[in-house]
Amino acid sequence: MPTYDYKCLTCDVRFERFQGITAPALTECPECGGEVKRLIGAGAGLIFKGSGFYITDYRSEGYKESAKKDKKSSSGTENKSGKKEKKTDSGSSSKSESKAAD
């Protein structure tokens, strides 16, 4: 439930009321009984502090270990000389060759 700000048009008193969204606006000042007007408020800002929160922040240890293994195996394979070779997509070269043949 939001907090609404009101101002009395007679005595200039400002006050707040904790009301439901569907509740009718107040019409009477609690100090003098005069007419009040509901003010437009900025509302409460939502503030996130910290580095952020992601679904992967709280993964199990087993998941983290298998993800590390997958990352190591997909980063490349070693050839006979001990150097890593990156996997290349051979599908793009066959596509360009088939277009040239047409």
C-alpha cells in the first residue's frame, strides 16, 4: 500500500496517510477540518546496491565444476606439436563454393 501526501488548503498543513490504491482520497484536514488536496509525490525510488544479482550467482558446486570442464574442452584441441588449434566452421566455405557453382 502506498503512502499519499496531502496538503490542507486552509491551514497549509502537510501530512501523509498510508492508504490502499483503491481507497478514496481524503477530503478533510485532521488539524482544522478544512479541505485537503492530494499531492503528486515522487514515490519511493527503487535502489539496487552491489554488483548485481544474477541467476548464475547461486549455482551448485557440481554445476560450476562441470561448466569449467565444458569450457576447457570447447576452447580448442591440441595438435601433435602441443599447440592449440581453434575449431573453424567449415560450413561457410562449402556454402560459398556451392553458390559459385550455380
